Amino acid sequence: MSKQNILFIMCDQLRYDYLGCTGHPYIKTPNIDALARRGVNFTNTFCQSPSCGPSRMSTYTGRYVSSHGSSSNWAPLRVGEKNIGHHLNALGMRTVLVGKTHMIADKEGMERLGVDPESFIGVHHSQAGFEAYERDDGVHPDGMVKPDLKYNKYLKSKGYNEDDNPWHWAANSVDTDAGVRSGFFNDKVDLAARVSDEDSETPYMTRRAIDFLTEEGNQEPWLLHLSFIKPHWPYVAPAPYNTMYSSKDIIPAIKSKAELENTNQLFKHFMERVSGKTFAKEVARETVIPTYMGLISQIDDQLGILFDFMDKKGLLDNTLIIFTGDHGDYLGDHWMGDKDYFHDQAVKVPLIIADPSSAADGTRGSKEESLVELIDLLPTFIEYQGGSVARNVLDGCSLLSKIRDKETEGTKWRDYTVSEFDYSCQVFRPKTNKTPLECRSYMVATKEWKYIYAPGFPPVLFDLKNDPNELVDLGQSEQHQDILHLMFSKLAEWSLQYRQRETWSEEHNEHMTGIEEKLGVPIGYWDEASAEGKDPGMLPVRKEKK
Amino acid sequence: MSKQNILFIMCDQLRYDYLGCTGHPYIKTPNIDALARRGVNFTNTFCQSPSCGPSRMSTYTGRYVSSHGSSSNWAPLRVGEKNIGHHLNALGMRTVLVGKTHMIADKEGMERLGVDPESFIGVHHSQAGFEAYERDDGVHPDGMVKPDLKYNKYLKSKGYNEDDNPWHWAANSVDTDAGVRSGFFNDKVDLAARVSDEDSETPYMTRRAIDFLTEEGNQEPWLLHLSFIKPHWPYVAPAPYNTMYSSKDIIPAIKSKAELENTNQLFKHFMERVSGKTFAKEVARETVIPTYMGLISQIDDQLGILFDFMDKKGLLDNTLIIFTGDHGDYLGDHWMGDKDYFHDQAVKVPLIIADPSSAADGTRGSKEESLVELIDLLPTFIEYQGGSVARNVLDGCSLLSKIRDKETEGTKWRDYTVSEFDYSCQVFRPKTNKTPLECRSYMVATKEWKYIYAPGFPPVLFDLKNDPNELVDLGQSEQHQDILHLMFSKLAEWSLQYRQRETWSEEHNEHMTGIEEKLGVPIGYWDEASAEGKDPGMLPVRKEKK
């Protein structure tokens, strides 16, 4: 097998519909669009949680949030979970990181199992199975910035020395007449970042990826996870990206007054967050969204540079390229800001996969409407690298058959997708009177219906065929009781699957059927006659009288 | 706190109703009955799986089978699972084993995490958190007996030298005119075992427990898990226990001809196993059940010896005593042998807890009808030892409040109990056309209804008030659709709980609510005015112009 690589690009908080190839009428993303022409554009892809950490832990383990248990941005991933490195390293593939993972190590678990956090195994766990060529999770406000942040060292080396934390006060702040304004406040983010384009986060990370591709020894196949920090807030873009778009280029908010009446109480809690109040104002949308779009075009420009580099190095011929995001951003739709709830704006992500293999020639430029989940990526990587997908560990399914050999009509694929959100860390939790373990919410979506279930709240139901914008909640509709029950039973069916049998492979289990008798543990036989037809060697026989 | 110990006695395959104190009209269990008079007799206790391994893994982890994932007798318990030792050792309590655990170590997981199987941590995992004073899982047929089995060495030292495996050919075989007959065949188990009472398994294990109690240094508090191998098959009892009971002492089979008509297909698969065919014959019941009863009375006699010893050593005053079983035995009821399905005969277990504390004086000799599960034992031990029960790890609930301070009426307790069975290793699996991961079955039982759900099969429903013997399956009854839906929704509700958040305690999670702002990650603020009332120290402010 000739060496084949994987470039796994993930953006942070990139909405599904903010690319040219996914339908945005004004945004310029020519390089990503070109990638879609070379590959397959998966138009119904959902994250496993509309939140950075849980979504990524699902992506890196190939398992639902309820399976791996890291349901919150702040919850460590269990040390026992198999990650992307465990799966791919065993197949001879390096797994290299440039950018964000949001992985939090399970220190208590490592201590319990005697795993030294500084050992190879400890570091492998702590980096979610990646070699951290450059780890940077983004979002480094003064209260939590690490003193050894490489990007801050870089900025200082480039003369951004005014402050100890140039990530915040140079790359994510703007200059106003009154002084320096943090990008955590959104009122001035139409102004340019205080860093140059060159020194801002996206080009820096892209160069780090190119550094790796330059240095790598061309021996082992690699997966490079280029994990951009943007367009996640703080929404601050360097010139010229802050002025590339204006309020004329933004699409109207998808919302209705009716959403404010008889609102499902959990949805209402989310709406009433600070970000909801901010983005309910048109001025916020007009100020922030052009900058958000600029940050996306900056990523696109950088990908152009990266793809050119790869082309010159001959890497486009043997590298599977994935482009996706971890979750979306409401940006004022449904009276919401940020993410964390289950409208498409938050839970749907772009996904493009460009496979250089000639087996994929038949699908280039096509759109694929199957319901896809981010947990499908790791099985795809495993199959691409020639491995087999362990069904007892991995909840997702390889997408390779959708890229290389279009399924024939009728081939079985999932008919619903599931996403989860743990709201235990939300500021509104005290109002819900729920313990953290009770703060569960689930989305089950088919192509026809989206159902949102959170214990203690009424369900939410959207009719996606007749209400594709998800504006009318049918969760209390008498006429929809049957579909509500059906969707709940899908959720139950999903939940009742075995997802913790990592120690017990399907192949081994197949082999173990009827194992007792093979091992000479015959259960319940009356006598020899009752064992007629059984291998006598497997059965204890009467012994001759001595 | 003065030293307090726990004696945790478990029998293997002991039916709920085969004790004097649980209503058997003929069996003699005076010592267990006396224990019930000193303690609380829990009359509605269910195992988490009617199968040795999964039931015990649930007991030793305090977690449902779907939580810990070891759903089969042959499936290793994940190395990352916290066991009884992790919980109790941290509270200063030794956890010591004499007898069976059925624990299978997760070798692959240990290798992945660099845990040397011979290290303290490796051994601790491999023994389910117990110090193996004497580990003996019983059932050592010639095909799987270990050469270093201590009990075999003991038997050989006592002159049972005819055979390399005296466990089988002395302790679990009988002498007939035609020669030695293995107890794996049931036709002659009314004859005496070829070992003496003294040298048979139950007295041997009891002596080993006494050895430990004699040797232990009286320093640290201990939990001693005396885990008897009997009355599990091979049903062979030494004299005089093989003749203690006769066919006059057995209760009639609980079964009806109607059960053989329109039988639920999954139940039918179980019925049609060898053990079902054997025990459907009255001669099998008449031959085996008196011996089964003799094995129970032998345990009772040995417990009398043990309790006397403890009394003389003053241990009864500071030792919490638990007596229970891992699952039941059909013994011909419902046309079934062995266990593995969900009638009370298989899934209900005896549970007596005798607490020496004066706080428990008010409950001595009482019966407690709450729905209890074996996963409640570990939380009980933790609370007894002064620890707090980690709700994010432990699925069960401490029973101490039911022993020491009877709850006031109306205190919330579970209103349904759940048991699970993975039938992937059953000989009939090929007939079901299911992959191993699909071989799932669940019981949900309230005090009124028992509901059995297995994907791909019709549900089973028993009306426990009107049909306490579970003879009429209402799973297809039109009039019971509402109750069927209700029971399914209970199963769904149970399944949808978070059970994999071991890294994320409830206390820590409480503290993390709204953590972003505390860490200086304010999300979605428009400007200072929008942050009115917030601690300004938590928010990034505009910097003065320099």
C-alpha cells in the first residue's frame, strides 16, 4: 500500500450555511468551494453536541457524548476511552495536531491507574491521541491564559509587547479613540484587529501546518488535524478581513415573533442568555456578522495557500482532505447567540471530503444528503487506512462507501441523527432546580422531523418539510402525538444500544457463542442420552468403575 | 470512629424463595433466619443481570450492566471502571475475598494504559478491587481447570488423589455401581458427593474465611467478601446433605401449559435449551431440588459455625453482615432450567442486612418491601464506612436509611427496577439472526408490572398483582397498550440517564455553573452597559488609550 495521508481540517463555530458551496449568497470561499468540487459535499452533517468540547471528544473517539461521558466543555475525557491515536497509530499512521482539541486530561483516572501524566501514554491521553505539534485551544482571556502559550511568544517576538497577553490585547482586541477594546465586547468588532493579517491566529496556524508538512520525513503516513480557532468568538478580524463584508452582505435573521410566545421553557432559558439579548439587536448582527464572514474568508485564503503548498509537494495526490466544523453559531437567528441548543444553526456543520483515489472519481463535485454525524469521521479514517471498524467501540460508520462507491438505492444507513447537550454549566441552571446529572437534552432528527427532549420540560418538535426554518414548535400539538411518540421511541432505541462493551469485540463474541460446551461446561444435561449428537469430547462422561 | 467491619456473604445461584425466612415451607436455614431476625429482610431485591459475571460486576462497581459494559460471563470489566476496592480502600477499609468474583481482567486495556498485570494496580483491577485471600470462581471442569487451583491442592492433600482434577471427580461427582458419575449430568445427583462434608467446597471456603478472621491484625477495618460457590451447579452435595431432603420436600413447579402456547419467541429459545428440557421432567426436579436444598442447608450450617466464631471473637458487635445471592435458578419453573431470563425465579435474590449499630435496633426482624437492586450494596458499604456516594459514578443508592432510620412515608425511592441480559453467547443465537451487539434484553419491574423488552421480539408483560406467578404474558394484549407504553418509557427514562461521567463529580459540576464568566470568558456581551451588575473584575474592560 503506498503512503496515504489525511488532512483533517476543523473550524471552530463555523455555521453550515456560511460557505459559498453550502449556499451563502455573499460569502467568498473559493478554495473551500473548489475542494467541494474535488470531493463530496455532505449536506446533512450534525455534530454530536453543539458545544466545543463534547463535540470534539465525540469526533476524536467516534462515540456519542453519552458513550464517552465528557458531556461538558470542562469535563475530562476518561483515561480509558480509546481516541483517534489508539485507532490510527495501530494502523501505522501518525496523528499530528496543529490547533485546538479542547481535550481535558483525566488526571484522577491517570492517578488511579498509575499512568504518569508525563509518560508517553499519559501525554497521548492528554492530547486526545495526537502528537501536539502545536496545541492551541484558542480563547485565552487574561483569567486563564497559560504563560507558555506559543502563540503569545510568537506575537511578542513580532513586537506585540505592550501586554503580557497579546492573544487578548493584540489579536483579539481593536483600537478605538478611547483606547483598546477587548473583542469579548462585541460593539466595536467591525474595527480591525490590532494584529496584522500575517500575525493573526488563522495564518499562524496554517504556517504551523506547513511547517509540519515541510519537516515530516515522508516515511510514515500521517493524519494532520489542522484545527482552526476561528471564526469562534472573540469575533475580531485583522484588516482587510474586517471590512471585506458589510451589513449589506448579511442574510436576514431567521426568527419570528411567534417564537417569543409560549416558548418552551428550556429554549427560553437559552434565549434569555446575554448572547441572546445581544444578538436579538440588529446592530449586533450588523456589527458582528460581517466580521464573522471575514474570519471565514481568511480561513479560505489560508487554505488556498496550504493547498498550493501541498500541490507543489505532490501531497494532493495522496492525501484525503476533510473540511468541517465542530458546531455552528446562532448569530441572532431564533433570538439566540452562540450555540448550545438544537436548531440547525447550532447543530449542523459543513462537511466536505475530497478523496484523491480514482475510486472516488465518480463522486467528485456531488452532494450527499445522507444523515451524517461527526462520529462517522474516525471510522472513515480507519477504513481509509485499511483498518476495520470495531463496532463495539465506535458508534459511527465509515463514509468511504459514500465517496468511493455510491451505495445502491436502499442500502441501509441511519434514518435519524442524535445530538446531545448537557446544560449543567449554563448560568441559568439554578432557575431549573435541576441537579447537574439531570441537565440533559437530546435532539433526534430525521429528514422530516426534529425532536428535542429534555427531561422535565415539554418536548419540542419541528416539521422540517413544512417549516424548514424551525420556527413553529409542535411539541404541544395534539395532532402530533403520534410523531412525538415515534421520535421518543427512536431516542429510546438509540439510547438502549450497548456502547460500553469495549472489551468484547464482535468477532470474539461471535466465537464465544455456545462457548460453555466447548470448554466442557455442559449446562443442564440429564444424562448421556440427552446429549445425543453433541461432541462427546466436550462432555464429562461417567468414569469406569475402578 | 471505632473500627467497623463488613461481612459480605454471597451465594451463587441461590433462589430468593429457598430460605426459611423468605417463605420456603420445608427448607431448614435456622442461622440465616436468625440473621434476618437481627437485621432487615429486603423482600424485593433484584440482580442487575440473571447471570453470574454481569450481576457481580454490577455489585462490585455499583453500576448497571449497561454502565460498566461487562454484559457477559466472558467479557472483561474495563480497566477504567472503579471497583469496590477503589471506593472502600480510599475510606481506609481493606476489601478481602474468599471465594468467587467471576472477574475477568481487561488485558487489552491494561496494555493500552501501560498497567503491568502483576503490579499492585494490575492485580487490584484483576481481582475487582479485592485482596484475593482465596479466589475460587467454582466450576472447574477438566477443560478449564487451573493447575494451581488451591482447592484442588487441598483435596489432594486430603487424599483425593485418584484424579488430576478432584474438584470435578471428587467434590462434584458421585459413585455409582457403574463408576464415577460427573455432576454435570443430573441423573444421579441424589447420591452423595465423593468428598466428605468437611472437604466439600462450602466448609472449605468457610474455614478460609475463619482463617482470615483469625489472622487479620485487628487494625484496619475490613470488608470480607465470603462468596460461596454453591448451590450453583454441578448440583452435588456431600452426605448427609444429599439425603436431608426428599421429593416430598419440594414445592410444585410454577408453570402452566398455557406458557407453551403462543410463547414469546425469545422466551421460547430459552425454554428450548437443554436445561429447560431436563427440568421440564418431574424426575429431574425430584432428583436435583432436594440436593439443591441440601447445599443451601449446608451453607446455613457453615454460617452457624462462622457466626459462632465471630461471636466469640466479639466481631458480631462491630460487623455489618450482608447475606445475598447473585441470581436465582428456575429449577423447572416456567419450563426452564438454569437462569438467564427474567422471571422472579431467575432475577430475584434474597437480601438480609444485619447492622450491629444501635441505630438499627428499630428495624431488627423487619421486612422491607422497597424495590432494591444489588447495585445498592456498594453505596451502602460506602455510607456505612462514612464516605459519600458519588452520584456520577454509582448508579445505586445506599440502603442505610432503610436500616437505621426508617424513611418517613413518601420519601422518594425508585419505583421501578431494571435488570439486563445479553444473550449473545447463548447457543440459540444463530437462530435469532442477530449480531452480538443486538442480543439485548431488559426487564423493567414495578410492584405492579413486569415488562421485558428485547429489540426484535414482541414485549412480554406480567400483571404482578393478578398473576404473581408470572404465567400469563400480556405483551400482545390490546387492552394493555397503555401500560406497555408506560413501561417502555420507564425503560427509556432509565436508559437516558448519564452514567459515564465518572470524571465529573456533582459537587465539581455545581461549582462550574457559570464558570466561563468566573474565568474571564464572558460570552456575548455587547458592551459594559450590557454587563451591568456583573462583577467588573470578571469582565474584560476597555483599556485606557496610551
